[in-house]
Amino acid sequence: MTKKEIVLKISEETGIKQVVVKQVVHKVFDSLLDSLIKGNKIEIRNFGVFKVKIRRKRIGRNPRINQPIPIPGRKVVVFKPGLEMKNKIK
């Protein structure tokens, strides 16, 4: 599902103009991103938790020449689904 499909669905179900819904959806996503950039955890009840996790640097292996290569550490966003989401998806 794309952002445009989300906007269309909300607009159809609520009767609110697409332009207004689009602005709200953009603002929500921007707020979520800003919070993750600051390193904050985002918890949406019955949906799940987004947080930034730091992966440590490690040594990998190039499969072509079987030689070790360093893989730098980095930040990744992880999502853990909430209980209600888990139950609905099952």
C-alpha cells in the first residue's frame, strides 16, 4: 500500500478532501521521522513500536574471493508489532 492509496482510502471513508488528508498524512510521517532521527522510540498502542537500533561493526566475508572485509557499524530502524496486530495477522 502506497502513501497515495492511504490518502485515497481515508478520504473515501471520512469524506474529507484528499488535499487535507494528504497534508495530515505527510505531517504524521514527518513527525515520526523527526522523532526517529532524534533517537526517540515511537510507541503506537495496539500497532507496534519503532526504534533506532545501532548495529555494531563486524567482519564479513567476500564470497567471490573468500577474503574478510570490514562492515562498518550503522543505525537501522526496527519495528516490533504490537499484540493486537500480531493477533489480527494470525
